[in-house]
Amino acid sequence: MLTLRQAMWASTAIVCTMTTPAIAQDSGAAASTSDEATPSATSGDEGQIAEITVTARRREESLQNTPVTVTAFTAEELQARGINDVSRLIQATPGVNFDVFPKTAPRPFFRGIGSSNQGAGGDPSSVAFLDGVYLARAGMLGIDFYDMQRIEVLKGPQGTLFGKNVVGGAINFITNKPVAENEASAQLTVGQYQQLNGNLMVNVRLSDTIAVRTVLGAISNDGFRHTVDGRSLDDENKKSARIQAAFGVTTDTSLLLSADIASQDVAQGARYNVEVLPFHATGSKKGYDDFDKPRISNPDQPGGTDVTTGGLRAEFVTEKLGFATLTATAAWRTLKFDNSEDFDGTTAAQNAANGIPVSGIRVIQNERADSYSAETRLNSNSGGPLSWVAGLYWNHDNIERVRESLTSVTPTTINQFTGHSRNRSYAAYGELQYNFDNGFGVFGGARYTDERKEYESTRLTGPRASPVVNYTTVGAPGIARAKLATYRIGAQWRANDNLFAFASVSTGFKSGAFPETPASAILARTPTAPEKVTSYEAGLKTDWLDRRLRFNVTGFIAKYRNFQTIQAIPDATLGPGGTSISIDTGDATIKGIETELMFVPVKWFDLTARYAYLDATFDQLTQTTAILADGSPVRRDLSGNRLSRTPKHALNAEAGFSTPNASWGWLRAAVGVDHQSEIFDDNDNDFVEYRRPRTLWDASLTYHITDDFSAQAWVHNLTDKEYRVHQADTAGGLFVLYGAPRQYGLTFNARF
């Protein structure tokens, strides 16, 4: 580990000596394009749908020739649609959902599979990678979206080639790399709520073999909502930077060094207790009603989030072996996360008037995490029918997290949990493919993983002035050990230029989890069983009408065992309003269909539509729903219930209308829609933690002065729809967070 750290700091030193120090940069602005960027899905020659290159199988290949369900967003699409953070990315990807508590740590759910476990002893089920580097914690998703080459959203388990915790799916962020030309781009956004974003990319060729690419920016607004006395809530304040240096050691060998950082300092979200509103058990609008255009909240202890994340990466690539390309990477990612939130969103007097048995509810979370990884991979160079990839992987995570839930405005006692997890993972993997002359091909791969998780927990209770150690497992930690093989096998058929078919069976797993707020040392040392999945998938990828119509469809059935669920439950041992975090496991079957349609019948019109249908239910789940005053748990059989955060129907579409290219430039008008059917935010399915169906509309008008300069007027959430992004039923209230209201603005883009 010491050698790896030294290598990382050495990489940074080399980069920093070659360019000026990085200033703050924005992770909140849309991606820019460059000459090296992947073209838009609707910007091919003569109005054809462009080819998109992806690396979903750790090698470059056409999206339409990849036997994996992938939603790919090119740099041009990210910019045109204003996709500038994880929330907007997921909204544009049916089959993927999320919640935000807090919004600086979004938690994705792929096809119903994700994890709300934020504890140090838990892992995500659906993960993200930045240029191939594993992002171990939710707070690490606050990366910069500007100057992305593309983003790939992979559906289903990717346990063979990506491995760690990729049970539900993965998001691959691929940044633009330094190129052998001097170029630059800039973006400026101004909008309602004092929105002000700025971004800059500069690529400098220093010599025939050295180039440096720097990306800077910032994002801010005054808050979509405010307190009674005018303080910001639901605001944005983010800065970030990324720098990459490429060295062409020889004509067939290169070294890439990267460093990035993103910092956010934001106020908490505006919370509202909707249990004071009518509840409907039947009818078209079930559950609790929502407030009408809530813009003022009154937390008496307003909190916020201060988070910094970033890392270092070194990548060495050589083709000197001849038979294969060798890629070796070493990386370090880090996270500093401090969060405090007034969960009830109001005063002690108002809580009493609403029948809440406590004067206030506040959640405090502090986390420090470091993730180290190294990977060596060989990709075959043969042009024959056989291709393969093989590699070795190592990862070590060190996570320390403190959590405390307070149920008083002026607490006199403490109930604080500190968890410390040290995770180590080794893996060896490989996949090969053989293509026959008749267009038929077969592929198969496997991964062997050896993981060990060591978890220590300490609980402090008693008076706040002189707390005592209720228990500690420091020095005698809980151990979770897993040695498992995952695999993927399948077949594909390129029938003709228009039709590609594939079918596969794939598996994945996630390590066992430790509870974040265990009531005893015994429970603190007891992990769940590893989460496992077997997925059966078949799909068609088709292009028609001289590549003006693209229709892709995938059907799948996934069987999950020991699926880890987590929720906050009433805990009477902690007094009125007390809650604990409970982890249970069950088995589930998820069936679904996902489609993608792109249509460019004429130059002046384009349509992209993505739809997902999910039938996700528990085959078996006995869930802990409460803890009584004597410490005994209350459990319910929830077999047959739908999985949380899983709409049956989801649709995202955008239609664009363009004028002919003239001497003055051209215009493109676009309208987009994002629809989701009802969602249960817990596994009880009782219409309490429940999201009604919702439809969001966006619109934009872009004036392209030239290929390099444009100005866009845009509106997000055109109808000003109120929709929930997080909610929790606790202490006699249902406290919800709402998404962003209608917002309009202007974005200017320039490329030099």
C-alpha cells in the first residue's frame, strides 16, 4: 500500500510541474465536445444515426455489436440535454432510479437493485466507475461531468469483467483524454434562482509526445427553497477540477496521469411533513397528498453538507507484447463527508401541534473513506475469429463513519455509532469470444474473487456531557469473508447489417453487510450472507431505413438470493421517536423489458425514446418493522411485495426539430418527457412511503451560430410538477424532500 501511495503522489507531482495549479471546477455543467468526442446518436452523415463506440466489455466495440444492455450518452447528447449530474443522468435512463439523502450522495437502483445502506460496513449493489476506477461510496459520485467523452449505463450484473459489487448494474464515466492538438472549450450558464455555472477546458500540446488537458469550473444557485428568514435550502455550491497529462513514451507505449477534485458546500434540503395532509387508501391518487408549490420551510436547526472527493490515477499502456495490449492502472479515491440535517423541517412548537412526540429530529453523519485499487489487463490484438481479455485486480477500502440520530432540539443524552471497515479484495478474470464465418459467435468468461471485510463498531450512550462506551468491538472485529466465482456465458448472431441478436446468462455477488446501528456487540460482529444474482437476458439490436431507424430491445429475468434490504425502523428502546437502521435479507425475482428507439427520418427531425417495464417482487422476505421496549423485534412476512424504488413503467423521450444550415447558422428546438409510474419507497407497499406517478417535461431552443458556438434557452420541469425524491416515515410523521421546481435559463457554449 505504501508503494501505491508513493506512486500516486509521484504522479501528481509530475502533473503539477507541467502546468499551473488547478483552480476550482464544476461538476455541475454539461459536457463539452471535442474533435475526439464520440458523435451524437443523431449526427451521422446525411442524417443517419451515428455509430457509438463503447467499452462495456473492457474493449472498444460498436454499441450495436455489443451483447450487453447499454444506454450510452455521447458528449453531444449530454450537452444538448443539460445532463450535468447523476440525478439528471438517471432521470434520462429508464430502468434506473435513485433517492437522495442527502442529494450530495445519490444512491442508484438498477432494475430495482440498489442499496440504501450508507454504513461503513455496507456496499452499493449498483456502482460507478470513473475511467475504470471503482467509486466505492455514494459521496464519490459528485464528480465533474464537463468534458466527458461519453457515459455508459450498463444494465444487469457485470460480475465477470467489472466485478466488485456490480450486482444491479454500473455507470461508466469516460473522460476526454489529452490530444496532440491545442484546443479549448468553455461553457457559461445563467438561470433562475441565481443559477451561475462556468466551465473551461484547455488542452495544450507541450511537445510531440506530451499533452496536458485541464478542466475547471464552478456551479452555484441561491436555493430552490428557503427558510422563513431567507436562508437558502436546496441550493448548489460546487467547485471541481480535473487535470490529465499524457506521455507518448514510444509509438506503441503511453503513460497517462490524472488527478481530480470536487468540493460541495450546500445547505440541507427543505423537509415537509405530509402526514398533516389527507391520506387516500383507494382511488387514482393514493397515499398522502403533497403540498402545493412549497417554497418555504422552517427548520429550527438547519444543517447542510460539506463534501470533498477526488483522486489520482496512473495508466500505462503498451502494445510491445505484440499478441496483446497491456494496460496497467493504479488509483486512489478519497472522500470527506460531513452532513447534518433537520429531518422534521420545522420547530418544536409545530411538531407538538402536529402530534409529533419529540421536539425535533436531526441526523448527523460524518465519513472519511479512502479506496485504493490496481489492475493489470491484457486485451488480445489478433484480428482473427478469437478475441479475449484477461486481468488481475486488487482493491482496498478504508472507511470510518459516525452516525447519530437526535430526537430533541436540546438533547441531553447521546446515542452515537462509529463504524470502521477495512475491506480487501483480490480477483482474477477473463473472457473470450469466438466468431464463426456465418455471423454466429459464442462468448464466456469467469471471475474468481477473494474478499475480506473487517468491521469494528463502537456505541456511545449516556449523558452528552459524560458519555460512556455501551459496547465496542475494536480489537475484536466482525469478519465477512467471501471466496466466489462469477461467470457470464452467451451467444450472439450478426444476421446482417441490420440485425444483431444475443443471449446470455450472467452472475454477480456483493459481500455481506454489517449493520450501521447494531444494538449489541454480537450484532455488530454479525454480517449478512453475500448477495447473489443470476440473470438470464436476451436482446435484439437493429438498424433500419439506411440507419435512420434504430430499435433495440432486451428481455431479462433475474433471480436474487440474500438480497440486502435496509430501512429506518421505530426503536422503543431509544424512547419516543427513536429509530434504528435494520438490515434484512430475502430472495427476489425481477422480470422486465427495456427498449431504445432512435428515429431520424429527415434531417430536420430526430426522436430518441427509451422505455423500461419492470416486474420486481420478493419471493421471500421477513422484514424487521419495529423494535419493542424490551428489545424484541417485530417482523412481517412481505413475500410477494414489490421491491422499493421500482416503477413498473418508465419512459424518457426527446424530440428535436432543426432548421436547415444557413449562412446565419441553424436552430434546434427540443422537448423532452420523463415519466414514471407509482413507486414504493419501502418494501411494506402500504402507500405511506409512496410516490404517485409523475411526468416531467423539459424544453429547449438552441441557436448554433457555427459548429463551435451556440446559445441555448432551456426550461426544466416545464409544468412545475411537485415530485418526491426522498421520504421517511419516522416519529409519527412522513417527512419528504421534493425535486427541483421549474427553472429556466441560458447556456452558452464555445469551442476553440
